[in-house]
Amino acid sequence: MTLKLGLPKGSLENATIELFRRAGFLITTAPRSYFPAIDDPGIECMLVRAQEMARYVEDGALDCGLTGRDWVIENEADVHAVTDLVYAKQSFGKVRWVLAVPDGSPVRAATDLQGKIVATELVGVTKRWFAERGVEARVEFSWGATEAKLPELADAIVEVTETGSSLRANKLRVVDTVLESTTQFIANTASWDDPTKRRKMQDIVMLLHGAIAALDKVGLMMNVQVARLDTVLDVLPALRKPTVSQLSDDGWVAVNTILDETVVREIIPRLKEAGAQGIVEYPLNKIVM
């Protein structure tokens, strides 16, 4: 059995390959090739634009794939949404499709765009969003560089953003949020009903979630005198209770814990003051709960 896995080509490509690396899968791409190599003989990979992924998974050309929830909704695809994977190309978070206009525009709400032109790549979702609000806007497909269409070619745009920095740089103002989206692991319905393929997909998803859970976290281990243990534990903010192990010397224990990387620089000096010795910080690839 070989699982045909679709990986998103484009803005999510590097973040997805890095996520798989952290999950334990080495994926190697080559110029002009849409078939990356992966160090798992049970998986065949193909690079597909996120906008098209749901259609190929629905048709069975791929057993499963990673794409945005936005594109599943846009294509109204009949696929099984296995899980959300909250990561994106920059921040490993959610993205938003927002209705935006130039800073100087008089538009303050969707209703102000009655009869106006709105440019976007997410045409279907945008048309339905305006229809739900009783607004008849002229929604036109944009092949890219959507922000540049304002104000000469469109009155407003619906564009995807993670941080909003690009919109601000182009002197655009957000009027409303049309859709929030995360990356989804989706499966062909027949493939999901196949017990062998489902088990393989579930294993991949578990490892991917473990890799996401480990982002921005590190492990700390240290040696502590038993008499100072409570003082040291009071310093530690742990994911769960720290692991405490007896050392060969009855008067000492080893403490192992997981914490946010951002607090390490503050925690380590306090641990030293509390009596911890041999403090070691180490990176984490996965945390499987």
C-alpha cells in the first residue's frame, strides 16, 4: 500500500516541509520537479497548488493532502477533514481573508460596496459572503498582486493576511473579516474508509501535531540536591509536573521539564539561585500528548 500525499506548492511549501522534518519525515525537493522524495517507502508525495488540492483529493488522484480550509470551502469539495494543523507560512497560526480598501476610501462597511468592484482570488467565498449581507457587489477574480488593483481597477479587495504588515505597507485599511482559515489535513472519503490508509494517515497526523506542539518549547534538565528540590520546583512553570528521578547519590535527583523557550533566559538564573546544577537546555522536535 502506498499513500499518495499532496503537499502545498507555493507559500506554504517551505513551512510544510519543515513541519514534516520536525515530525520525522525527510522530504527533498528538486528544481522543476513536482514529485519530492520522502524517506518513507509507504508514501508518495506530489506538490500541488493549495487552491487545487481539495479537488484532486476529492477525485481520488491523491489519498490525502494539506491545504487551507479556505480552499476546501471555496471549491465546495466533498473531502474528509481529518484535522486542523494550526500553522502558516510565517507564524504557524491562523490566516484571515479580509475585506480591505485604501486608507482614504469612504467605505466603512460591506454595504458601502453595493454595485462596486471587489477583486479577489477567493471568488466563491466572497460572493457568498456579500450575498449573505444582501450586497450586490461585482466580485472579480484576481490572478495575483491584488493589492495593486486599488484604487484604479477595484474599489475593494478580499485578500489573505497573517500579520497585516503587507496591507499596512500598501496603505490599506481592513473593513471586515470574510473568513478565518487554517491548514487542514484532508482525505479522500474512500481512502479514509480504507483501514490501512486511514491508519497511516492517523500516524502522520499524530506526528505533525506533536511537531506543532513542540514549536517554541524546549526541554530543561538539571541536578538538584533533595534538600533544595521544593525550592527549585517552585521556580519551574511546567507543561505538566516535572519528572524527578533518583540519581546514584541518594542526596541528589535529576529534574526534567518542558517550558516555553521565551522564558528560559529568565528561568535559568533563578534555577541556579535555587540550587540547581548541571542545567542543560535542549531543543524539542515533537511533544506527543
